[in-house]
Amino acid sequence: MYWEKDVETMPREKLDELQLARLKESITRASSSSFYGTLFNEIGFNPDDIRSLTDIENIPFTTKDNLRDHWPYGFLSVSKDKLVRMHSSSGTTGRATVVFHTAQDIDAWTNAVARSMYMTGMRRGDVFQNMMAYGLFTGGLGFHYGAERLGALVIPAGAGNSKRQIQLMQDFETTVIHIIPSYALHLYKVFEEMGVDPREDTSLNIAFIGAEPHSEKTRKKIEELYGVRAFNSYGLSEMNGPGVAFECEIQGGMHVWEDNFFIEIIDPETMKPVLDGEEGELVMTSLLREGMPILRYRTRDITRIISGECPCGRSHKRIERIKGRTDDMMIIKGVNIFPVQIEKKLMEVPGVGTDFQIILEREGFDDVMHVRVEVQKEFFTGNLKQLENLRRKIVGELKSDILITPKVELVEPNTIPKSDGKAVRVVDNRHD
Ligand code: AMP
Ligand code: ZN
């Protein structure tokens, strides 16, 4: 039932002790990076000052901007020749945040993913089809190596190509899939078109769903359509990727692997810890990473800690499914997109006016991004072809950066409603 019983069911006090010991080590390692070394000097902090877990509050938070500003090597705590892999966050072709791993980091990460999968009932003998993008995104290789470690047969299908996915599932009797929830709903339509019923005509029994926020309703729907049990998988590239928090067979919240990570929940306004069980922003500290330790990282993800013991016997804290973000990042088809990326691209196109709006809709099971763009008046003086050319150019420019194809509508100046305060850049109509 357990991958590593001693670790997974470790009594609270022992787990706290382990965390404190690892926290000290992690902070000491971090202090040899240029970013934390400078920071600790500036604030007069000494890693020996950590005597209890709450002493971590003496260290400032780390943000995505810090990672960007010290790109690419400012957070490295080892020499470059000890690194064996890099990954980055999904969604942008620009200068994304990068994370580097040593062989030991990859080993610990792989183990955490294997442990997570095992917890849901996946075993040696299972056939695992990984339908996540391989490459820089962590959902591909992260899950891949975890599944191999567990001893499953892995089909590295990668993202997209729906018909082939279904064919693979049938030919090789896939039992476990890893899939983005919005894509799972989309893929079902393709099943229907092909006249294949996933409940009857495949061997599927487990799905790992993650990489984007989704509701309990969406989980239930996936379980019903596919005849599987669907488990929520949470992770972020800054903390390796998958294998950060995962649901057990109880499906009552996600266990955070506390031997790997120390977590805090803060009020994003006051930046102080919230009361036990209250909602707030998840802040994470890596405990084992040697290549690139990250301390008190503001994930921007909103969740809360579920109190009480989990009937599965694991002692590691559980967090509730991610409710949203404290910044304006959108996640569309698993791809992270910031409105400012759209803005930057639009402003580079001659003819574009001053205002734009992003409207997110769910069409059938698909997420669709509509972008309404105000363009200069001249484009509306009769030459429709010119307008269409501009529209196509904008679609192409946006696609090259955000990697998904938006539906672009060009409108006359002053069409987009102005608000009194901050511009309402994003209207999210994707409610279930
Ligand atoms: P990346 O670093 O590109 O892997 O993106 C990580 C972000 O994806 C997280 O900070 C979350 O906002 C989101 N994410 C990942 N897994 C989940 C999940 N299971 N539920 C909700 N959001 C998720
Ligand atoms: Zn549990």
C-alpha cells in the first residue's frame, strides 16, 4: 500500500525534526548561490540562526521576478558541471524561469513521483500513457521517469494527436493516463467521433489530472466518461514539477511530500501566515534540492490545509485543490499565460490601438481565448482585406509567443468598455 512506509507514515514530531534538519541544510546550501549569498549578507542572516521551523520567517520570500532577474545561474548552489538537466515553466517562448537539477535532484524527484503514483494504486504491470508535452515542461519527463521507477511500461505519447492517442490506448491496453483535465474532456469528443467508448473499449482505470485548476465537477465528469478514478496532481517547475502534492486513494485533498518540501500558507496582502485551515497563498521551500534550492517561494496558488488525519495513514499534510491564483496568470489548456505577454506582442504590431481585452470561454469542452483588439480608425474605412491581413498578423504574432491560437477580433477605437480603475484585461467566463 505504501511505496516507502516509514517516510509516508512518519509520526508528526519525527517529520518536524526531519524537516528542521533538512531546512538547515537547504538554507546552508542556498547561501552559496549568488542570489541568497548576497541576500543573507544584506539582511545579516546566518543559516545557524535557524533553530525552529518558524525561524524561516526571518528569510524574505522568493518570487518569480527574483528568478527572472537572476536568470540563468544566479540561484545555482553547485558548480555547473554537477548539473544534469534543466526545465522551465510552461507557456512562453520568451525568457522563462529555469530550474537546474543535479543527478541527486533528479533521483529524489523521480522517487517522489513514483511514490505519488503508487499511492493511487498504480503498480508494476500497469501500462502508463503520458499525454503531457515532453521537453522543457516538467509534466513529460517528470512523470515519465517516475513511472519507469515504479516499474510500469511507459508509452511516451506526448501531447496532442488525439486519434493516435486513442489508437495507442487500444493497441497497448493502456491502464493509466496522465492528462490535462481540459484535454481529457476534449479527447472524449474524439472518442465519440471514432465510435470508441473509453469505458467499454479500453482498459483504462486510473487518470492523473493536473497542470491547471479544475473543479470537483470536472473530476467527476472525467471519471464518469472514462470509467476511471481521477487523481489530482499538483506541482510547479520551481519545485521540480509533478510530485509536489498528490491525492491518495481517499481523494480528499493532496498530500504534500513534506520530507521534500516545507510549506506555509500566507495572506497575500499582509504576507503573514494565516490561521490553521484558512485559505491563502501557498509558499514552498525545497528541502532536498542541491543544484538550485529555492526558499519561501511564493507560488501564487491559492489553497488551504485540510486538518485532521487522512484515513490512508499518511502523516504528510494535505492541501485542498488549487482554487485560483493571486496574480493574473491564466492557464489555458495547461499553458501558463500572463496578460502582459499578449500586451507586449500586440503593441509591437503597427496599427494596433491602445486597448485590448481577453475573454476566456468554454466552447463545448474546449477552452477558447478570444482577444478583442482596438485598432486604428483607418482600418475601418472600407478595405476589408487590409483589416483581415492585420487580424491574421496578430493571430500569428500571438501564437508565436503563447503557443496557442487565439480567436482575434478587431474593433474600432473606444469600443472596449473602460473601467474606472485598473483595466479589466481578462474576463473569465469558464465557469462549470
Ligand atoms: P509550471 O511551472 O509551468 O509547471 O506551472 C505550475 C503552475 O500550474 C502552478 O503554480 C499552478 O498554478 C498550476 N497547476 C499545476 N498543477 C495544478 C493542479 N493540479 N491544479 C491547479 N493548478 C495546477
Ligand atoms: Zn491520504
